[in-house]
Amino acid sequence: MSDKLDITLEVNGRGYEARVEPRRSLADALREDCGLTGTHLGCEHGVCGACTVLVDGEPVRACLMFAVQAEGRAIRTVEGLADGDRLSPLQQAFHDHHGLQCGFCTPGFLMLATGILEATPDISDEALLEVLSSNICRCTGYQNIVKAVRAAREQMRG
Amino acid sequence: MSGLGARAKRLEDLPLLTGRGRFAADISFPDQLHMRIVRSSLAHGRIVGIDPSQALAAEGVVAVWTGADTADVPLIDFRQVEVESLKPYRQPVLARDHVRYVGEPVAAVFALDAGLAEDAADLVAPEFEPLAADVTALGTPGEFAPGIGNHPTVIEKAYGDLDGAFARAEHVISLDVAVGRHSGTPLECRGLVARYARDRGRLEVHGAAKIPHLNRERLAGMLGLELDRIHLFEGHVGGGFGVRGEIYPEDVLVCLAAMRLARPVKWIEDRFEHLIAANHSRDQSYRVRAAVDGDGRILGLDAEFWHDQGAYVRTHAATVPDLSCAMLPGPYVIPAYRARGHIRLTNKTPAGTYRAPGRFESTFARERLMDVIGARLGIDPIDIRRANLIGPHQMPYALGVETLGTEIVYDSADFPRLLDRFIDHFAHADILSANETRRRNGEFAGFGFGYFVEKSGLGPFGVASAAVRADGTVEIVTGAASVGQGIETAMAQIFAAEFPVDLSSISVIHGQTDRIAEGLGAFASRVTVMTGSAVHLCALKLKAAVLEIAGGLLQSAPERLVIDGTCVRPADAHSGPSASLADIASAAEQTGTPLSAHEKFLCDHMVYPYGIHGAQVAIDADTGEVRLERVYVAYDVGRAVNPTLVEGQIAGGVAQGVGGALYEEFRYDADGQPLAATFADYLIPTAREMAPIEMLVTEDAPSPLNPLGVKGAGECGINAMGAAIAAAVGDALQMPGAVTRLPITPRMVREILRAPR
């Protein structure tokens, strides 16, 4: 297992060099090799979605993708959402609508919803609910997450 | 506005929204080792031998421990509701001669990285001699160990003349019901990082949760450390729900390894482990029997239940069955009562508390019984409850039983009023008539509800310190803990209500044992009540001290001054002379009495919030699927510090209640193999399964037992959700007592539909 590969990951517009085993998941590489611990691991079998990141704009379970597969692709994580001290409209909406409690699932929901709102700004309520049911939150009962994402959708539409 | 009752936005959010949280797995120290636990694959067996040699020879492995290496470590002790007869059933940190559930730690591997530790753990090959597994609490009692039975005790609580009640009864109505095995399942798995400074003899434990101070004492005892040689540090905690933060075998192993191996040791649980190793809960089977008069009034209630404790008795000892016995009477006048809870050991993952422990289960039993009594006597569900509710003139109401070391006395309530408000606010009559129309059109639609009493604010004390710092900001140090519920915001609001400064200038510390000597943490919905009251007392004391000093600076009587944001000014003048809090703090510093307060709030009794859960469902007769359409919650919280946070607690609890009522269950096969060890099998509700929740949060019955009138909100979302959904399914099927077990699976619904009526 020690045949390591040298890779460069492009995360939030910045290059990170890492020497990883082929079996290293993208989530582990982000957390351990890039020091970006905002991406969380809730199940490591692709159900809970806490590790969701954007790869070339698409929401991806970072626990189910190998780091080597992500080389040469644009990765975005929760650390890249805010512009300095200015929260993204979605982050701000989560704050405004009490869309988080313990905050462990939050990065996954933020990346999932960012991906979907960027790709489909006029997504219907029904389709949005379907997408948001990809991830698990154990604290909020989802109501306020759904409210926050809808509010951000309205704001991003301008 | 930021004081009591304001919908202030949370102080906690910013790091959590930007990926700067510090959860257990985010903490690392140079040179750290990683621990991986080798777990039993067998539900019950004798350990023939464990050969660590292959694992020891593997790349990066520093040590492998088995039960023999930890034989000198005490069994993990109880922390509340201790019962002497349960002591033989405490769990060792590594199995010694027997394994008793799939997932039991049998060896620990320590290696240079997590992957190598996991690789090496696969090379540890324990040899077991299989023994028969016991997977039900309902069978004939057997043995836990040679000469030690698996039915250690019966918890019993009783008052009144039960025999007389049954002799006088016009109707005797009995019912068998059960709540399946499920648990809190926080989204962050457990994890801990410990490091030991050998030269100073000091152990630091990071990743603490729930009860850092209590665990510090327990760990110090187990590890043979003086109390001042160990400190626990809480970072961000990804949900608690009763499960996270108790002392488990892995916690002790991490600490012990940091000391013995003289390197930092990190352990992060994975989800498969969590589902078979962290505390399970619920799993109680009831037989309830009511003596009822001709008008539907209960004369006596006799309850007997079997509590499936799993393989060992963990830190909670008899807490859950004790609470079941104590809280089963709920909001009703029950003149004669007896509850007997049989604690049974089985070969499943050990059980502990989960949000509303003993209440989710006993409320289900009681409210199902109320529905059946009503149906049998031809009295509708509202009227049968109204006939039995304790009246407001009866408050405070001593129930006649004790739990958690305190007598149960309902401190304040107006149960009939909340029922009226529920009916009115949610247009109950319209809900019923809409369902009747739908049923006439061939649909299976129904509504049901359950009434519940919660408990909160477990004492005996809450403690806090507060100080105005030299820059004029305020720091509050509490002995409480955060599991995501928003305690920083709530404590800051309570403080600011008396000491009106901007919430953003208040920092709230929790879960750090080196910052405050004692604290009881976050459990039993206690923080707002107990810690909040201590914070309130700190605010009063600091306000008096600040105004006194400001009086000197401004040459004014202190009672004519007010605190206003960052300064103190005359109450009647918005302009003119004022003194900044920073200057006042410096002045205090110079006199040698810095601006600080330390307060302890004492209360021997708990406070009792109460509420009603309603559920609207529709059933797909072909598949048996129960579709939740709407949830209604009325809840009297005494006084809401922050209604948005209270509603957030309700919504989260509702979702977990829906999970326990319809989806979540730790099932086992006949050999004791767990059938729900991933999130593909243990089904947690997603946004799709949830329905809109309508809430009515009332403040009709503030508590007389604390200066704020507050009661807890942590467990109110879940309590009667199982009962409400079961009643709704019964209504949809027009068979009120049909549902007797949770979770209500599609298969169960199909069987009810096909059964001859």
C-alpha cells in the first residue's frame, strides 16, 4: 500500500501538491493533505452527504471519489464559499434562517445547494426538495435548511 | 433587541458556515498515533485466544493490546441512577474472557496513521468458541456469565391502592405495545485525541462532549490520576442526543495509550463502528392495564415492561427504565399506580439514553392506552384525555414517585388550556372533517395526537462565572457543554437581558475543565434552566458592581445609571457624560477588585414543560407506506429565551421522532448479527420524508423554580411523536388500537390491512 503517487489538486483556485496512496479518498486528501478540514466525514459510504464538494461544478461525495481521480479538475469546498469576511448568499441565508445547529452536516448541504443553485437557478421547490434529500441532517429537521436554500435561490435570481 | 424572547441570530454560526469548525477529527498533534479497535464479529462467545503477532509485525504498528493488557483497568462505572445489583454487568474496556455483542472491543491497534492501523487490525485474528446468543428481553431468563443471571433487577415505582382501583373498575383495559431499538446517531461519529505530558504528569483530552467535568472525574479515577492532572477540552460537537459524550471503552483506551505509549493518540470512529458500538436506546416492551370507571376516568394503572439493555450496563445504569417508570403517568390524574421495569441483558449493543429517554417509550404506551380506552368506551380521543387531565388548580402536583434522585413535582402547568389552544390554533375540527371526506373518497387519511409531559433542568446546580474585560467585552465561563443547541447565544441573551450589551461583545466558554472547577454539562435539557439561571445571577451581580464604580466616575447615584451597550450613562440622558465599560473595568482593576462574578444556582427539583404532538398521515394501501403529511406541535416552554432556537429544537426532535416511528431500527438476526450497520439499512429521515411542521410555542406556565421562569426545550420535539403517528395511522385505517409497535413498517401496515376485521 505504500506505492504513493504525486498529485496536484486544484482546490478553491489554489494548487495543493500531495503524495497519496492510490486508495486515498478525495475527502481524506482534502482533510489530511490539504489541511481543509471543513469537508466532514459522516458515514464514508456515500449516504449522508456531509463530505459533498463540487468537482467541475458538480456535487460529488468526496468519500466515494479517489484523490487521484480529482487531479486536473476544479474542486470547490466550503472554505472557498465566502469572499473574505463576506458570506455567500447561501451561507448568509443559513445564518438568517437558523439552518444549522451542530454544523457538522452544514458544509455538505452548502456545497450541494451551491452546486444546484448555480446549475439550475430557477429550480422548482419540488425539485429542490428532491435534491436536498440527498444529504442527512440530524439536528434541524430540515425545515430551516429548505427555507434557507429557497431564500438564497430568490436572492441569487436577483 | 437581544434580550429574553428575542429571535437573535446565533453567535455560533460563523466558523461552522465557513469550514472553520474544530470537530474531533479536525484536531491533530505532531507525532500522534492512531488507534483502531478490533471488534467482536460474534454476538456471544468465549475468547479462546487472540494472536497479535501478525498485526505487530505489520508496517507502522507500534502496539497491539488485548484484554490481558488492560486487566488492571476498572470496569466502566455508572454515573447516575446507580443500582448495586447492576454492577456485575459493567463493561471492561477490552473484552476479557467472553464477547457479548457484535462490535465489542477485543483488541486495540496503535499505528502511525489511521490507514495502517486499520490494515493491521484486520490481521488480529481472535479465536472464539461460539455460544448461543440471546436476542430478546422477552424470553426465559438465562445467564450473563456462569452463575450470574441476565435478569438482574426490576425497577418498581408505585403509589395508591391499585387492587382497590381494579376491584372498583367498571372496565379493565389492557394493551401490549413495544418500541423498537433505535438511537441518537449524531452525524459526527465519536472521536478523541489525548496527549500526555509525562514530565508534568498532565493528560489533555480533546474531543470531549456533553459532560466534560463529570467525565474528568471518572477518567481520573480509572487512570489513577489526581484530578488536577487531567483536563478535558470540548471543541465543536456534531450532535449529542444523549449518546455522544458518555464514557465508552474507546475513550479510556485513548487516554491510557497516550500515557503508556507517551505519544498523542487519536481515535476517530467510523459509521459502521458507531452503529454497533455507541449506545443504542429504546427497545422496551410494555403490558399496560388500566382500571377505568363508567365515564372513562382512570382509577388505576398497572404497567410492566421489559427493557432490552443489550450486553452490558453502561454509564447510565438504570436511568432509562427508571425514567420510564417515573414519567409514564404523564399529564393525567392516576389515583393508583404501579410500574415494574425488568432490566434484561441480551447479546446486542449496550443501551443508554437517547433524547427523551424513557418518555418516548412510556408516552407511546400511555397514549396508545388512552386511545384504546376511548375507543372501547365510545369516547373521542380529545374527550377521554380531557376527562383525565390534571387541572391547573392542582399545581404544583406531586406525582408520588421519584427519579434521578428527585421527587417528581410538576411545578406549573395548565394542561386543559394547552389542549384547547391546540384544538383552536390548528383548526382540529377542520382536520378531522377533511379526513372524513378523504376517507369517503377511498383514501386512507388520518390524524392522531399524543399528550406528553417532559422534564428538564436537572440539578442540583448550575454554575457560571462572568467578567468584564479590560476592553469592555464580556466573557462568560460556564460548566455546561454544547452539542449544537445554541447555548452560546442563549446564555448571551440571558446575560444581556440584565446587562444590556451587544451580543457580539459577549463570548461564552463551555466544556473546558481548566477554565472552571465544576460543571454538570449538557444533558436532561438542563442548560437553559440551570446554567442560564447562574448566568442571570452573574449578570445581576456584575451590573451592580459596574453601576457602583460608574457612580464614582460620573458622580451619580448608581441607581440613576444604566448600562447601554458599551458604556454606562444616566438613565434619563442619552447625551452628556458617560463612562465606557472599558474604563470601568480598568478602574475596577486598579482598586484590586476586578469586575467578575461567580454564581451557583441551586435547585433540587426539575421543571416540567409539556406539550401535544399531532400527526396527519395518508397510507398507500398497496405498499403499506405511511406518508406523513403534516405535523402539529403545541408546547409550553414556560418562557422562551429565543423562540427561533426553541422551534429549532422542536423541528429537530420531530424529525428524530419520525425516524423512530417509521424508519429507524437496529434489527438483529437470530444469531445476534446486526442487520442495520450502515446508513443504507439504518434509515434516517431525509428532507423528503419530513412534512411541514406547524408549531405553537406558549408561555402559559412559567416555572416558579427559577428566576427566569424558563423550562427546557431539548427533548420536547420527540416525546409523543411515536404516539401521534401511531394514532394517526389507526385513524386512517379506522382501527384506533391497530398500531402497537414502532417503527410502523410498510409490512406491518399491509398485515393490519389484510387482517380480518
